[in-house]
Amino acid sequence: MLVRIKNIKIVTVLLLLALLPLQTVEAASKTQDEKKSAAVSAALEQKILAEQVAKTEAKESIEEMKYGAWMSPVYSNFSDENPQTSQRTKTYQVIMGGDYKINDMFISGLTVIHEDSKTNIMSSGPGNGLSSKGYTMAPYGAIIFNSHVFVDLLAGYGFLSKGTIRTSNITGSSKSNRILGSIGLTLTNTVNNFVMSVRTATMYVCEREQSYIESDGTYNRGPINRSANASILGRVGYLVDGKWKPYIEVGGDYNTQTSTLNYYSFIGTTPAAKKRAYNAGCGIEFQGSPWSGSLGFNRSNGHGSTRNDTFSLNIRRVF
């Protein structure tokens, strides 16, 4: 989260998280949690921004704008071109939240996320795939130290219902539970209308999968998957007419993971995923009061032969 409080220079960033439930579907699952945190980051930034716009335009007092509500639809298209792990995953998420400004230094809130994803696993032959639906609830907060330093925190619990299909006619279903936590630090500076910022963040995720039996009697024992992620993201934006801000961004992340065993019987043994990934993106923000928002695109390459394209929209209203 990138903040320039005094001059209304706030930049929305992606907080790169890591969720690696298994090596083959690792990056696609990771992407789902990345977008949850990205939407929360955008919402916090837009709340602070709207207060600054109101103060500058003398429309409302800061004290009258303590509450905020927001929504963020996100679409991700993930692909892995490695012949041993080839797959395609499409993920849809609707992320909603609300928050309250405690004082000039602290903001707290709660977000609820619905996600729906479908994966086609080509490396195992035709008719193999995974599906997942579920919800995550996450309290979040922000600590504003000064006009150049901003800290954000998030902790959450989620549950998913999962389905599998093998050779077009063998099916299975299972459930999983997930806990996660993250913290990020942002440094930002403004020169004329240029907003330059650097963000570092870290996150830990633990997911427990239930064991399940497929329709042909095949037993799949559920693992416990743990991962940690460290990321850095740089962004440059340019403020136009005081409210519109196009931007570009580049970043990278480093992941570590542990998994007790291979979960899905039809995937087979897969090579270890690469720990590094790189991403770049662009977008535009609208900085108004009481409405604000952003529209962005980001592409990530790495973690083996993977690529992920993400489109996100964030709309916010302060009260």
C-alpha cells in the first residue's frame, strides 16, 4: 500500500502472497490469495485518499468520513506450459469489505471474499481437472506513521469445497481450511506530479486438505501445505487534473513451501517449482470524494514455466 497523505498521492499496489497447496496447481492457487490482499490494499488506500480529497476541496471534514464500503471483482487467467505440469486455470473472485477510521493513525476493517476457479490439467491427458469454490474472511488494518511511511496488516480464515474429475468420468470431492497472515511496509515520495513508491511485504499461509475417496475407490490422503512469501513492488504514477492517475509497476517475489505429499492421484510426480517470479502491470486510478476507484492489469511470469494475467476493478464509497 502506497501513501502520500499530505499531497493526495496514493498508489494502489498488489501485495504478493503465497499459497502453494501442491506443486502442480501451486501458482494458480497462490494467485487467488494475491488478489484478495490486493483488493484490501486498494480499499485502504482509497479511504485515506478520499479523506484528503475532501479536505482539499473543502466538501466535507475528515471527521465526517470515518466509514467506507468497497467492492472489487477480479479475474485471473493462469497457464503452465511445462509438459509435466501443463494446465489452465480461470479464477473469478468478488471481494467486498468495510472499514472504520479510528483516528488519524489507525484504520480497521473486515473483508469477505467469494472465489470460484476451474482448472484443466492437460499434462495428465484429456478429461482431467479441478474445481474450487469457497469463502475467506479477513480482518485488516493500517497504521499511518507519516506522509511517507505506511504499514498494513491482514489475517484471515478461509474454507473451500473442491471437486476433481479424472478421465472424464471418475470424480471426487473434498474440503480444505486455510489460515493466513501478512504485513507490508511502504515508502513513497512525490516529485511534482510523479508519484514514486516501493513496497515490501511478507506473508505466511497454512492450508489443511481433507482426505477423500474418488468414485472408483482411489484413496487420496490430504496434506498440510505451508508457504512463506516475500515480495517487492515498485510503481510510478502521474497525477492528471488532480484526480486521474495512470501508472506502471514492476516487482518480484520469492517463495518457500512445504507439502507433506502429492494430493491428487492423477497428477503424478511433478518437478519442484521455481521460487522466484517477476511481474509487471499498468492501470489507472480515480481519486475523488466520496467515490474513488481503480482499474488494473498485471502479468506475472515465473515459478517454473507459468504465466498469470489478472484484471481487477476496485470501487469505493466513503461516508
